[in-house]
Amino acid sequence: MDKVSYIALTHIHIDHGGGTSLLISNLGAKPKVIVHPKGAKHIINPEKLWKAGLAVLKDIAITMGKPEPVPSDLVYSINDNEVIDLGNVKVKAIYTPGHTPHHVCYLVKPEDASTRLYPCGSGSNSNMCSDTSFNMSTLP
Ligand SMILES: [Zn+2]
């Protein structure tokens, strides 16, 4: 896998942001973790996230595992409509409260259609990102 510079979280639920620290450990890198300002505290100190996950998901949460804290120096609280410039790709954060008050969607605009993205599904400890990537030129 290419070097990972950023992890952009859509929201902080145990099955989406809960595995972030484990992902960082497995990458052996120190990517910035982009998150809504209201979600940042929950990945820096995931105790409330863990308790809520246990209350709602019960055994499924136990299977996923207790989230480990993400070091605060890696957490970047992004502003609404802020653009992250990755060189040949621009990523715009758009606040989309609904599923959670701290939900963010990301609009990805590559300048080079050969840019590869590594989308992830659930971010739990048991179901992390795959090596699957896709070429931006395959998108409609
Ligand atoms: Zn969720």
C-alpha cells in the first residue's frame, strides 16, 4: 500500500472510528486523523465511545474490541468546507449532521484520473480496511 498521510473519518461510532488506533499501529506511520471537532474528543479518549458501543451492540462490540486512544497530536479537527490539498487530489470536508451530530462527508476531486483511493468500510478492530483500491477514472 502507498504511504498513508491521512485517515478521514466520517463519524465516530465504534464500527467506524473504533479501529483507528489499531489501523495506525498496523500502518507503522503517523497519518493525520481528520475528524469533525465534536468527534475528536471521542477518539482521543474513547471511553464514552466504548460504553455506548457496549450498550447498543453488546457482544458485537466485544468482538470488535475496545478502541484504543488515538494520540491527540495526530488528530486534526477539520472545518466545514475546508479543503485538504494532497497535491493531485483535493478533499473537501462537508459537515452532514444526521446519523451523528459530528458526521462529515468528503468530496474527493482528483486532478489526475489515475489517482488511487483506498476506501474503508467498517473501522472496527475486526473488520478494517482491505488492500482494495480503485482508480478514480472508473467513477461515473
Ligand atoms: Zn455510525
